[in-house]
Amino acid sequence: MAAPVLAGSGVAFRRVLAHFPQELSLAFAYGSGVFHQAGVSAAHSENNMLDFVFAVDDSVTWHMMNLLKNKSHYSFLKVFGPKQISNIQSYGAGIYYNTLVPCNGRMIKYGVISTDVLIDDLFHWKTLYVAGRLQKPVKILTQNENGKLQAALISNLKSAVTAAFLMLPESFSEEDLYMQIAGLSYSGDFRMIIGEDKSKVQNIVKPSVPHFQKLYSNILQDCPQVVYKHRLGRLEIDKSPEGQFTQLMALPRTLQQKITSLVDPPGKNRDVEEILMQVAHDPDCGFVVHQGISGIVRSSSVAQSAKTILTAGKNVCNLCLHRCSDFHKA
């Protein structure tokens, strides 16, 4: 089965990238303008806004250069200069979006994030904003030879598999796994309540199973806790308390902290390992993990959406018509 990337997209992405300062540690495109979604015609997908994320080592310098090249992309905040823009970038999920920008006959949106902030999110799920996006298929346009960034990208995928295992039953299909992974960064996102399509996760996964397989097949093959029964098309995992404890101990730090705060009564201050052992024996272990993830996503999605009012400027009304989907398009 051919992977459903939209025709001609690679050339279009490279042409867009040429308009920006090239000091990028990572650049990727995502969204329905890149990967076909169920329920959306190919013609409509080809006209959708193109979405990008640029990771940069020095945000102040990058914004300074981008203001010289693309000043019109910025809201009124441009009058305060690159340092203040970088300060605003650091709030919420640590990413600064310029939205509804005309480029090469298409509308684009691009977010700028510090490489260090991105690495922290990938390893520790501090906001699960860009990390959540990178748990789903994206089109990598450029990536430098930053060993820590590469390790963080792999760690994020492994963490997504571990969290999904904890919320799945003992036996499940490969598509079930990818549905669970794709849904992680939507847990607790208030936009899924007030406007987003409730079948969004299914629409993302079903046409893109080959892309998910490309992302996760090596991780699943190397995971000692999963058995893939090819004849049945099912995966089986260890749901014993010991197996779940191993998985809980492998979760990102922020999620472990969220889980312990949910379970441990105030003032008790028990050891994290002791609390996670308790959760591992709880029949509702998967629900507790889900609640922890929801707590992370809820905070970052609210803060990032509030920041959009400043960064979108004159485009804020049009952006609302795009349902404020700053990041979580597939």
C-alpha cells in the first residue's frame, strides 16, 4: 500500500523553506496539507494550509534574521524586536507561531521553537505540544547532526509506545496501538471539546498506517514486553503488575510527576517508585495514566491558544475560522 503523502509536496516544501533563515536544527511539515486524512478529498487537501515547525539553536538571532526577510509575517509584536518575540515564545508550549502567511501561492503557518526546549519536551513531556506532534507522521525537511536531538526524537517515540501500552488491553491490533498513540496529545485538549472533529484521531490514523509503521516498527520489534502474533494480526503485552510497573518507571519525568500528584495525598510525600508500584497494581492504572497525560496537555493547550491572540495579530479572526488548530492537525 502506497503511503498517502500528497503529490508534489516535497518540492513545494523545499520552496517554502528557501524563504526563511537557514539556521535550523530541525524543520518539518505536518497537517492535512501534507498527509491525506479520511473524509477529506484530495483536491481539498491540496488547498489546505501548509503547517511547519522550525527548531532553532538561537531564537533571538533567528527572529532577528527573519524580521529582516519576512517582517510582514509578524503581528504588531514585531515593533518590540526579536528579544521580546523570543520572550513571548518561551511562554506556554515554548513555540511562536506566525499564521496565515501567503507563500508561493499557498497559505502557510510556521512555529519557531528553541532546540533546547524541543529536546526537553521530547525527553520529559513538559508540555507534550511539539513532542505530541512528533509522535505522529511528519515530513522532515532538514535535520542537523545534533546527537542529543536525535536521541530525544527516538526517546519520544518509545515513551509514546509505553504510555499507549498502559492504556490498552492485553491484546490489541496494530491500528488500535496507533490510534492510542495519535490520541495522546489530544487528551485534555479543550479544543477537542469546543470545536475539533471528534473522529479526528481515526481520520488521521486510517489513511496513514504505513507511516505509523515506519515510525514504530523498529521500536516494537526491539520491545521485550510485546509479542506480535502475525497470523492473528494482534499484539499482546504483559499486563501483570510487574509489567505495568516496568512501563510506569520508563515514562517521561513530567508524566510520572503528574501521576504521583494524582495518587499521593497531599503531605504524604512518598517515594515516586512506591507510588508507581501502587498504580501498577490498580485495575484503573490505564485511566490514571490518561488523567496524567490530560493534565499536561490541558495546561499547554490553553496557554498556547491564549498566546495566539498576541502572535496572530490582525489574522486572529481568520485564525479562529480555522478553529484555532495551532498544532494538532495531523
